[in-house]
Amino acid sequence: MKNTHKALLTVLSGSFALAACLIANSAIANEVTASTQSETTTIEQLASVEQVLKQVHHCNKSITIRSQALSRDKVATACHQLIAQEDKFHQIFNSRNKPVGDDNNTSLRANFYSSNAEYVKYATEHFNMPTNNGGMYLEGYPERQGNHAEFVAFERNGGLWNLSHEYVHYLDGRFNRYGDYCNGLHDDHAGPEFCPTPNSSYPHGVWWSEGVAEYIAWGKNNPKAISIAGKKTYPLSELFNTSYNNNNNGSDRVYRWGYLAVRFMMENHRDKVEQSLVLSRQGDWTGYQNLMRSWSTSMDQQWFIWLESLAKKKK
Ligand SMILES: [Zn+2]
């Protein structure tokens, strides 16, 4: 895990720590190295992002794919997949053409370097972000005119790993959650946002953000999450306190248990989800926390029964 290249190949086994979309482990030791390299290469005047990510393809009005070397087939497949996912998201949340207030993120640009080496070489300079990870979603400042939401990653084994999950972050951020990343409920201070004020009180919004990204990306077919459902590791009421730091994190908890929690709520308590969305779309985080606290442990028994049945059905 100390070597950036090796770490990136084993990302899923790491402990997840960074912002909404950091894919890889938190190999903190690499941050110093990465910034030192960045300073050196900046002096050498790196090629600009437009020069490096020369290929630009607009899938539709809300999705652009920019890349160093993606084949036409891969771009076409990715566009098809993302457009289908966008439709699915809006069907589920009835959110088409209804962004939250003050949101200028009219489109997402997905940026792909051709390899991890190229990503490490350029992404910090081009996007002011750490590269000790497998890719990041950068919501930026949606309230600012001209802001552009960016997903930045690299081709891995010829694939566009995690693109579906990241795209849901974009949609969720634009249609379900008011404000920029730091505006929401979490305790993350990592770059590129370096949010100044933590939200120390629970619940946070991480169970939803990461859970809904997994839920929309995988649908009912998420074997890795379903395989651990029968363990009944956490009461639902405890999963609402999932965050990126403290002791409430870890990739299983954030991604797999997040998926299970969101799926349970969507399938069994959609009315409560809608109540929470009314508040999150307004950025009323105090109201959001009060609502969730009022749920308390009321759904825990049903949750455990549901987990048992899911573990038996296996989908
Ligand atoms: Zn994510």
C-alpha cells in the first residue's frame, strides 16, 4: 500500500477516507511524495489539460467524456450506459428538470487519463487534487456560475472503473442535495475540498450518498453487499451514523452496508425517504437530522428480518 501503483491495484481492500468519491485507499504516506512530484513537474511546465485530454465527446447535454486515449467503442458504450442510468435516476426520484436551488452544475465532465502513471503525472496540476487514489468526483462550487462538475480517473485494465457510481454522485448532488460537498453532513477534511467546519453531530449523510450511488449503479444485483447481509453487523439506526472518519467508516460499512440501508429504505419506507429528500434538497440539515433522530430504532427489527430474507433470496 505504500507504493502508489500497487495501492491502486488493490484499492478495494483499503480503508476509505476522502471526499464523496475518493475511490482508493487513504495511503497517506503518498501525499507528501505526490505534492513534491507535483512541485517539480510544475516547474517543468506540464502540458495543459486541453493538450493532454484531447478527445472530447458530448454524450448528451449533461454528460461529456474527455480522454487521452479512449477508443470510440468505449466512449460509445459509456455514453449509452450513463444515459440509461440518468433515465433510471429520474424515474426513481421524479427529478428530471428539477435541480436543487443555486445549482449550476448542468453537466458532468468525465476525464480519463490513459494510465495510472499519466493520472499521477497530471491530475494534481490539472485539477488541484490528490492522486493517491483511483479517481475522484469533484462537485466544485455548484452555486458559482461557470462551475463544472468533474470526474477524474484513468483507464484501468482497459475499463472505466466506477464511472456509474460516480455519475450517481453527480445526479444526487444536483437533484437531491443542496449545496457543495462541504455544505453537507460529514466529518471529512481531506482534499481537494478541505472543508473548514466539521459536522460533529450525527447522523451524517454518508450512508445515503454512497449507498444511493451503489443502489442505482448495481440495482438488485450487488452480490458483494448481499453476501454480507446475513451477518446483520449493524442495526439500521447505527448505519445512519456512518461517516468517512472516526470509527464509523471502512469500505464495507460505507459502500456495502450503505447499499443495503438505502435499498431497505427505498423498498420499505419510501415515504420516509421522500420526507428526508424534501429537507436535503433545501439544505435544511438540522431538519434532516431531527427527522432521522425521530426514526430512532423504530425500523431496526424490520431491518434485521429483511436482511435475513435477502440473504436467503440472494438478490
Ligand atoms: Zn462514492
